[in-house]
Amino acid sequence: MSFAGEEWDGNPVNRARRFVTGIGAGTTYPDYKPAPFIVSQEVEGVDLVTVVTEGIFSYCGVKVKIDTDRHLGPETATVRAQGEPVGHVTTAEYGSQMLSLGGVRHLTGGSKPEGRITCDTLLALCNRQPVELTIDEGSTIVVQAGKPPVIDGAVEHRMRVGCGSATIGMFATQWKGLVDEVVVVDDHITGVVSEHQAGKVIDWPDTGIKILGRRSTPGRYFKVSEPGLGWGGTTISDPLEILGPWNEKKGARPGLSLLMVSTTGEQFAYYELDETLTPVEKPFPDRLRRSVELIEENCEPALCTVLFMGGAGGSLRAGVTENPVNLTRSVQRLQTYVTCGGAPAYVWPGAASRSWST
């Protein structure tokens, strides 16, 4: 087996060309001294200069993506570690709950305990260690990169397959001929197959169902409930709460069958309309069990993902160049490559300082 153009002697370290990571190298920030490592070499006829330094931790933070249908807390709610504020709940991303932690105001702008605990929290998260966080007016969660979240003591197992509308779109054909109506309960968009475009395409007949929510487009309803820990991330424990009176003139009839299911397939129930067009729960039929299992199978495992956000200020760049803005512009032109210990980084546009994430 050849290795780097040499016969491999079994040593996992490539001795032919050193790879500079800079991990543990230290830094000279914030003075004018050059970075502790500046390495030059020629690669395919191009002069390559690698500058190694550290991000300024007082400007760093993390974004935490938590895959869960559960309501963790209101948007902008303070997130605390060991009782100290370390960040806040930010906008959700297609069902995943997002936390924004760290940053200069928590690290340097608050009390000493706040700054120290914020620093400890970021270090632990970036080192893939578990951290317990509490959210004001919300849940207590244990977050660890690459692991499922633990919310109020319960381990999450799967992420929603999609919103209620997406679930209808994916599985409408699985239900055709097996049940008269399907409602997928979801905090974001609750789906109704008979009204949905997917149902129309496969000639699903009307059922006269009425959903108590804010109708968006056909078969899609917003705000059927407040966010919570129930069905599909709502506060609902009984899905019949979101149904209004059935309309006989639009297809409702005694014996009409109804499947109600959540976006993870964890909650499901089967009903039939009685003589007064009232849904009555019945034993769950075997013919529908496979369709519920299919929703579960298509859910990704619930995970926590930690995105590190680093900052590189003007004085840091001045240590390696006389005109720092030219270095910035060379990064924008892809002439200079920024990594985090060799890991690819996404560079955000900015002004005097540049931020990057990995």
C-alpha cells in the first residue's frame, strides 16, 4: 500500500508533508505580533501561505439545532446554564428547535459568573459533552452534539417526517381505499387528505369534515392549537378537539372512517361517525397499521447539532498583513482559505470583523 508517494511503513502520520492544524498553538491576539504559525509552501506552482491562529473566544458562540416536535419554550426566551443566562431560543427551522448561545454580550457584558459559565457551556458543547440547559417558561433539556435530546427527562427518538401537509403529500396513496378521511395533526400545518391537493390528484372524495383552525390553502390549516408536548407538537391530548361539526351535504355520513395521526406516527387513533355524525373511537384496524409504521420509518433519528460560530477581528488579521482589508477581500475572492483546525468553514459576509462557522 503506497502512502504519500512512499512505501507505507504502517505509521498513520503522513511524514512526507506536514499538515498544520494550529490546535493548541495559542495566539498573540490582540497585539500586532505575527500569528504563532505561518507556513509557506508551493502547491502545483502556486505559492501557498497558511496562517494559523485562534478565534477570539469572547466573540464566539454556537447555534444548537434540536430535532424535536416538542415545544421547548417561547421564541426569544432566555436559555440558562447553572442558572446563568447563556443565550436564547431563536427561530425554528422546519420543525427543529434552535438555540443561539454565547456571543460577546454573555461572555463579557454580564456578571463574572455569567461569562464564566457561558464559556464553560460553549467549550463543553463544542467538545461533544452533554450540557443541561433550562429555558424560561419552558423545558429543561440535555443537549449533546450527535446525540438525541433529553427533554424534561424523556429521550427523544425521532424527528417529524415533515409538517402535516408534507405527510399527506408523501402518504396519501397509502391510505386510498383503506380509510375515508385522514387528518395529520401538526403544530405548524395540519393536513386533511380529502381537501389537500394530493387527495384531489388521486380523486379522494369529500367527507364534510371541518377543522377548527386557520385555513391556509386547501387541506392545510395553521394554528389548530398552541405549541406544546402533545400530538404533533401541540397541546392536544384528544385530537377530536380540533374538529367542528361534520357537514352531511358535503359528504359526511354514518360509518365514515377517520384516521388521525401525528407527524412522527407516535400518536394515532381510528374513529367512525355514528348516526349523529359524531366520531366514535374504535379499535385500531390492522389495515392501517402499516401506514402508521411507514411514517415512523421515514422519520430521521432525533439529534442535537452544534454549529460553532467564531470571530476574527481586524487586529488579528493585522498580525499577518500590513493591509488587513486586502486579506479579507482575498478570502471573499476564494484566494485565501479559512478552516477551523483543518475543518471546512463557512465564512459569513461582514464588516470590520469576519465571522465563520463550522
